[in-house]
Amino acid sequence: MNSAVILPSVPEKEVLFHPELLQKFDINGPRYTSYPSADRFHNAFAEADYLGALKRVAGAHEPLSLYFHLPFCPNICYYCGCNKIITKDHGRSAKYIKYLAKEMAMVCAAMGATKKIPITQLHWGGGTPTFLSHEEMTELMHHTRTYFELLPGGEYSIEIDPRRVTEDDIALLAELGFNRISLGVQDFNLAVQEAVHRVQTIEETQAVMDWSRKYGFKSRSVDLIYGLPKQTPATFKETVDTVLKMNPDRLSVYNYAHLPHIFKPQRRISEADLPPAADKLDILSNTIERLGEAGYVFIGMDHFAKPDDELAIAQKEGKLHRNFQGYSTQAECDLLAFGISSIGKVDDCYSQNVRTLDEYYAAIDEGHLPTLRGLQLDQDDLLRRELIGELMCQFALDIAAFASAHQIDFNTYFKVELEELKGLEEAGLLEWQGSTLVVPIKGRLLARRVAMTFDRHLRESQAKGTYSKVL
């Protein structure tokens, strides 16, 4: 079922950035890579629950998505909030690859697979996936192809640290089947790089972009972060202009979430060096304006893409999706996740693996899937997940079509939410076009705030302080 609305093209005069709205609604909230969000997972969800979900999808024969968490990094970046292991010892990564193979075998056995399972999306994330040696990359892809069939036309992506790759690495990744890369840049200003312990040259980054084109990658995405120490509107503008000269297909411009009480490496960042709120707004405003001038389309959240990019086309056609890997053109499909702390989505369940290597190895050695926690969604969760997904991806929802498809009286079911929406409507974050709820251009940077209205779990707990800022 898809109640997505195909939105009309945006008049050039409409402006995405409205500082008065951003200041008014500068609150904490979920990123909605999933609904319910991962903080709702609980330890009562165990291996048996995940096994049940795997068995329920065993006979579906629909293409799946794969995610591999590769946690190893040779050096630490102070801003990073990922689950990572700082090491230069490839003995640790070589062992990890073998256990990933064991986990794949166990998952496929649980699904009763008698032949390779079709795959339409694959992502290696980290950590630093390119920490792996050529032998380790080849071995991991060999194991993957032993159990899964990567279908033609799929999205097969990997996160790249431009400081850690050579032309031979990029050539090998293409040979292994990857067709999309995401490059971490964050900021090219040397003072900023030194403050976050990640010095990376323009030349290193440009080389990776050139190699990716040489070896036939279909898409290049660049990650930037605003709000880092030592940043100013002027210096970040220089970074954006430099990146635009590299002509990436997509850009992600993330807001740095300074949470040193959660992420210990961030304690090495001096809060006095962080840009003030006014500067952060200027940085965001300047960046949005510059990307618009360069022809990039705002996809949602922190993402921008060229008008002819698959994401932009999918959004225009009402076919954009969002999952733990971000925005995707692939239909909402089950996601099998492997490795420490990885999160999968199978049938009506989310499942997350244990966080440490010792726990991971011990579980697999004992013949158990390394499930730490998860969540089984009820009918209300499934309904709201679809609704929030439409708002986050298409910026619109046809209420009549949605109500009909789910056989509900929308006004009754969402009586509390509709009352709360009135305030957001008055502020300009949403509007009604007949029976269609639309997030207009001026409200799209705050689509998360609109989605939060429909988050029952958030409403019941009011635990907004545990999330990053909406901007």
C-alpha cells in the first residue's frame, strides 16, 4: 500500500530557509530512520523473537537489503558517535570477517534458505570499511555472494575515508560489485580538522572522486558536518564551494550533536570552540542557498541531490523510502544486519546485535544469534511508521487514501494529533490541500517536528532530551 502524493514542482521564489521558524522549533527529536526509534528497543526482545521474524519472511522470496557494520578505524575522530574500535591490528578484522560469515550462515539457516537469497541493496558502514585489506574485502564479499545474490540494478554502497584508500582500493571495490560511494569530508578547513583530529586534504578527496568515475561508480555522495569546533560561516562556505567543484551527485549536511556524556571522544572537544547558535544558523542558511544555486534539490533531513539523481527522481514520483541506511529508491524491504551493534528490520520486528566483539564472538561460538535487544511492532506502530515515512520522504500524505487503505476514521484515530497540528499549521510548518496534508517548502527543514506529532511513543515518554536537535 502506498498513499504517497506526487508533489508539484517547486516555484523558484519559494524559500527553504526561514530562521524565525528554525529558532522557534529548535528542539530535540528522533531522526526517524525507523519508527519507533531505536531508543524504544528493549532487552525483552531476544534471539527467539528474531528467529521467529526470520522464519515468517522465509517464503516471501522478495529481495532483501543487507548491512554490514565494520567497526575498525586506525585513528579516532573526536566528533564521531559511531560504535568503533580503534586499532591498526588486521588480525582483529580478519577474525571478524570469519564471524560475519558464521552469522550469515546462521541467519540463512534460520530462514530455511535452500538457494541464494536475492538482494537489491547492500551497504558497508563503520567505523571505516576501507580499513579492511584487499584480502579481507574479497573474503567478505565472497561469503556474501555464497549466501546472497546481488541483483542487477541494485544499490551497493560503501563508506569511504579518503585518507585511507588508493586507486587500487577503488578498482577492487568496483570489481567486487560496489556501485556507490559515500565520502566523509566534514570540513576542509585545517583548524577545524585539527580540532576534531581528522586532517584530510582536498587532493586526497578529489583523487577518490576521480577514481570512482574512472571505475564506473554510479553515484558519489559527500558528507559534511556543520557545528564543529572552530567553524565559521566564512570557512564553511569555502568548504562547500570546494566540494561543489568536485561535482558530487549527493551531499549530506549533518548538524553536529555535541553529546560528550554519551560519546566519550567528544570530551576532547572544547565547548568554547563550538560555533554559537547564530553562526550555526548562518552556516546552514549559506549552505542551503549555495546548494540551491548549484542546482541541488533538498531531499529531506540533511540530504541534497542533483535533479537527475535517483533520489530526486524517486521523490518526485512519490517512490522515495527511508531506512537505517538513509534515503533509498528501493521499495521498503526487509533488512538483514550483520556485525556488532547493527540494526535490522525483518517482518514486523527490529533487532539489534550486541555491541562488543567479545559478546559477539561468544554468542556465535555458542550457536546463538548475537541479538541484544529489539522491538516487535504492533498494528499501531506499523500504521504510524508508514505515515511518518510518507511525511519524511514525500512531505505529504493523502489522508483519505491513507484512511481507506488502513480502514480507519483518520479524524477519530488521530484526534489528539490533529489538534496539535493546528499550532504547526499556524506557524507555517504544514498546510492542507483538500484532504492532503502537505509540508510546504518553508516547513521542510522541520519535517521531523511535524512527524513527531504522530509519534505515540514520544508523546507517552516525552523523552525529547535524549535526541539530537531537529536542526
